[in-house]
Amino acid sequence: MKVRAKELSEKARMSILDALYTAASSVKGRAAMKLFLRDLLTESERIMLGRRILIARRLIAHERHDEIARDMRVGFDTIYRVHRWLEDQLPGYEDAIAGLEREYKKRGEKHLYATSAIFRLKKKYPIHFLLFPWPKRRKY
């Protein structure tokens, strides 16, 4: 049975939201969060939330509303809603977008062989590779 937020008592609403926030904050790491959200939300809900984050990112970058609407094929109401949330005094979106930008920057700076066996060995046994350095690549 569907429960409307307006029909809940304040105590019940706070209890439900506290359970959600506590569960979300207890999840550590990207992989665990991915599993948590996959189990919690439908694919459509995950996509809608992701699109709102991308809209917020573009609004923070001062892109025009009509460009965002055209490129992402979203309505102006959605863009306006995200814009209104960004203007709110609470920094939820801004903190999330700042974290997103840091993560994207870290991903861009990763080594070419970050998933290779040699990279993992170098990370696990750094002293060994100081004693026996890996030969440098030749540039042709």
C-alpha cells in the first residue's frame, strides 16, 4: 500500500528518514553504495537521480537552461527544481558535485596500468621494486 509523506505523523516521518540516512551513511565505498542503491531503487529511479546530479553539475558550471534541456532531453520544470535546490542554503548538491568532480579528477590521473598485475605487485611490495626496478618503456 502506498503511503503519502503528508499523511505520516512527524515522528513516523523522522523515524523513516533516519533509517534511510543511517543506512546510507553506513555504506562505505563506491561498490557497496552501488549495490545498496541497486537494491533500494528501481533502475528508473537511479537514472532519474543520476540525471538530477548531472543537471546540478551543469548548472554549477553556469550552463544555460535551454542548453541543458536540449542536450539532456529534460523539462524546464526539472531544471528549475534542481536550480532551486542549488540556491537553497543547505549545501547537499554542492558537496555531492564537489565530491563527484574530485572523483572524476582522480580517475583521470590514474596510471595506465592501474589494474595490471605488475601495478598491484608494485603497490603490495614497493621495497622489492626499489631493489629491482622495472625497465622503462622505450618510446619509438
